[in-house]
Amino acid sequence: MRRAMELAEWGLGTVSPNPMVGCVIVHQEEIIGEGYHKYYGGPHAEVVAIQSVQNQELLTESTVYVTLEPCAHWGKTPPCAHLLVEKQVKKVVIGAVDTNPLVGGKGIKILKDAGVEVITGVLEEELRFQNRRFFTFIENQRPYVILKWAQSQDGFVARENFDSKWISNPYSRQMVHRWRAEEDAIMVGTNTAKYDNPKLNVRDWDGKDPLRIVIDKKLELDKSLALFDQGQATICYNFLKNETFDNLEYVKLEDGFQISEILEDLRSRNIQSLIVEGGSYLLGKFIESELWDEARVFTGVASFGGGIPAPAILKHKHLESEIMGDRLRVFYKS
């Protein structure tokens, strides 16, 4: 199962809104096939693993280890539970049960009804964490929200003139580009767009660009900013209009909107994960609303002596590491 979990991780950033899934097939204590779900719309892990088995006759005496319950419905591909029954596999070991109502135990039932031995709950907690984006999307009906910011040694995200370059070092910034490639969407507030003029694309890592999101309530941002270059899909939430161009969409919100309304709209667009990169006011709104799941905070070596204070996240468990002098803390809300 750990090998299957290792394989599943390769689908991060390419399978959404599907979950990451890995599959390993074992015959007489030897791995004879393995695979993972590579991209949305492509073959599922079980299909890839079965196709990799050279001697298909061995499947009837094999055990299939899969990180998530095999699907039981027709989507982009046929149901994997039926395929396993068709191949007459002897035993299926499942890491986590799929809580998607379209599956939700139906895959297990198909297998058991066909006489396949089924074991569930192997490394379940770890596998639910691996697929935390998917499970949050299904169970909480919203995208998984990651907050990210860099702060100075004395706790500021920018100087008084909104200048924030550069708090973190090049290695930390490269890591941020990797994170962007792993998530569906990325969001900034008005001041961050105005003063930093971010591109919000993936430059120092291989991977897809996320959907860009900016909040510009009164549409006061200069249209020459990189966010409006239509180089990648972008949504601008505002109070004034609904309008769509080729790669840029304006979405009107009512005055006094809640963060939850934006997350609801993103969920309707099948956005499974969102990384919020600033500024301090917008990050604070997510924290106040308790609509966040993870916070990734860099602390650089410089001190500002004053400026815009960093958001505060207290009493949450976190992991800590060092990135060539920068300190990275990753907080989890639950």
C-alpha cells in the first residue's frame, strides 16, 4: 500500500477534480503490475496497473492494492470495480473508502457481491491526508484552501509602502512555483495585484498554470497589469459587472459578500484547491472566516522595523523546516 501511495502522488496537479490514486498488483509476494491515475480524463490507476501485467492469467490469483475505493460509476472512464470483477482478481485491499456519493461503498459492494475478498482501511488516515483536496471538496463542498505568505523576522509581510521584495530567498520562491503547479487556482487581493504586479504563473517549475483570481471590488486596477494579459485563465471578482472575454472573466459579487460565496462559485467550476498568496487583508479574511485548511509561512532573514503586519495563526499544529536560511512553517487547521 505504501508503494501504491507513492505512485498516487505522481498525479498531484494533473488529476483534479479527480482524486490521486495508485495501484499495485501482487502475485505470490511479488509485484507484477502497478500504475497510477496520471491525468484527468485518462485511465484510472487500476486500469493502468492491470494493463502492465504481462501474464494476465496471474490476475485470478493476485491481490490488488489500491489507495482509494475503485469507482462504481461511468464518468470519463468505465467503472474500475467492474473491471476487477471481470479480471476475476482474488483479493482487493483498499486504503480509503471514497466518500463521493457516486461511489460511497458501491465499489466495495460490487466486488463483494462477485465473491472478491475485500479488505479496507489500510493506511486510511495517511491516504485521506494525501487526498485532502479531494475529500474537502466532496465532504465540505468547497475547495481545499492553502494560505501562503512570506514575512520578515520581525513579522511584516511588506514595508509601509507595500514593497515586499524580496523577503524569501530564490530557493523558497522556486518552491512556491512548484506549489502553484500543484493547485487548481491561485488568488490575490487588490493591493497585492497593484503593488506587486504578480504574474501568478508557473515559471521556475514544470507544470500547468493555475486559474488566476483577483478581487477588485470597484474595478480600479490598471488593465496593463500582468493579471489582465489573458495569458492564462483569470477571474476578477468585483461589484460592478459580469463580463467574459477569451481568457478573462469578470464575476459580479454583491456588496458585503462573504468569502464563502467565492468558494461556492469556485466549487461550481470544479476548482478543487485554491492557494491564496496575499495580501495580508485577504489572508486575514480567510482566517477570520475559518475557511482555510493549510497555511504555508516563510520567515526570511531580513527585518523591516515596521510595515504591514503578517496574519496571525495561533494554536495550530505545524511542521517546520529550513530552506537555505529561510524558515518554513506549515500549519494545519485540523
